[in-house]
Amino acid sequence: MSRPVIVGIGEVLWDLLPDGKFLGGAPGNFAFHASQLGAEGIVASAVGRDALGDEIIERLDSLGLSTEYVQRNDAPTGTVTATLDAEGKATYIIHENTAWDQIHIGEDDAWGALALRADAVCFGSLAQRTSESRSSIQRFAFLASVRPRCLRIFDINLRQSYYSQEVVDTSLLLADAFKLNDEELPVVAELLELAGNEAELVAALWEKYPSLRVVALTRGASGSTLFTRFRRSDHPGYPLAEGVTPDTVGAGDSFTAALAVGLLHFDDLDTLHDKASRLAAFVCSQPGGTPLHSGTMPPL
């Protein structure tokens, strides 16, 4: 596969950070990093018919990302107010009733053609907080239209109260790969009524969701583990250079993008894990969630 088509579907917005305004939203970050890794990264989302929406379109253009699948509607463009603690961990206030809450797929929508082209699609729980966007993303629309060989990644990204047992369960039934962090794992376990340590919880996920092939569990600075049904890969993570203040915005999305590219290229599990960990550490060393890889990023 020379240049896979990798789609991030869901929210695209402005992260309002202490250092300024940065393009954000997990699907946008994911598509950007997939593009930087050589894929055709595509954002499927919605922005408002307002100045902030115009700026997102311009920003995506400047990053070399297609805007063909970014819908425009009359709701305001999404924004998130983010603050960082001393360790660089982000806290988010996600504003409601925004354009990406009204993602809509019609019978003749261009998104249907995109679904048939996609080699991988990444989706999360946040963009499913309204019934309209949820039905557009789930089994009655986009994910139902992808080819059987398309890699479907559920990167859960729990935010505030914008998730439910139904959304998590249905999303996992549709997924081939599941990415979550160590803070999200106990929440997911409680929602799905699972018990045990990490390995036992993953084993329970294999039993409950037969389509799952990979579970990626990240632990911030403490590394990560990739589980398949046949083996596991542990990685300690890469430390940041001394004196660098970490900025974790977008790091998990870059990890997921590297995971997607590696799985599509059938890379060895340890090899793709190392690439994903190295990229996530680089993003943590840069401001915002979409730093360019070239120039400052060591080659993967």
C-alpha cells in the first residue's frame, strides 16, 4: 500500500491554549499526523459559516489537508478552552451546540464515496454526543459504508460527561482496534461491567468484542502496551529533553496515527510501537497538537 487513505471523523475545532489558538480536535490531529507519516490524511467534520470556520478551512489548507469533507452549517465553529498543569496535562472545557455536533450524511453525500475509499478510519466518543452526529458516524452511515478490509479504530477520548455505556459498547462492536489511556481504562471497565487487572480487562474485551484485533493502552510518561490476541508489546516511552515543559495536546492522536499507518503497512508490532512512542514524545515537546514533523522531528 503506497499511500493509504486514512480518515479522522468527528470534531474539528480551535484549542484555546495559554500560548494561543491552535487547530484541534482528535480527528483533525489524527488526520494531520497520518498525512505527515505519508498517508492521505482526511478530516471529515463540520465547521460553522463564521470567521472561525473560515480560519479552520485556511489552516487545513496550509497544512496540506483536504477540506472537501468539512461540512459548513449555521452552528458556531467548535472551540475548546484548555489549561495545562505543571506536568503539561490538559484540562478541557468543550463548548456545546457547535457545528461538529451537527455532522450529517445524506443519501448522496460525498462522505459515502469517502467511506468506500478509506483504508482506515478513526472515531471517538466525543463526536457522538448528539444523536445526529452519532447516527452519521455509526452503523447507519459512515462506518456501515466502509469496505470490510478498512481498519476501524475507536480512540475513545473520554471528555467531561460526553460518553455513555451505549456509545462505548456500540463503538467497540464496530471497531477493529481500541485505543485508550490508563485513566480511561477503569471508567470503561465500570461502564461495561468488567473486572480485573489490565491483562484481565483486555482478555474480557477480546471475549466481549470479537472483531477487536488490537488494544492500545497508553500511560503518558510511563509508556504504553499494545495487545493483540497472540502477543503484547511493552514500551517504556521516550523521556523529554531536560528543561522541556511537556504539552500533551495531540500526543495521543499522533500515537494513534502512527499505529494506524503501521498496522496498514503490516509493520512488526514492536517496530510500529516504537515509532508511535517516539512520535508522541516529539508532539509532547512542541506547542499545540499539530507540529510539523520535518526539521525538528527525528525520522521514524
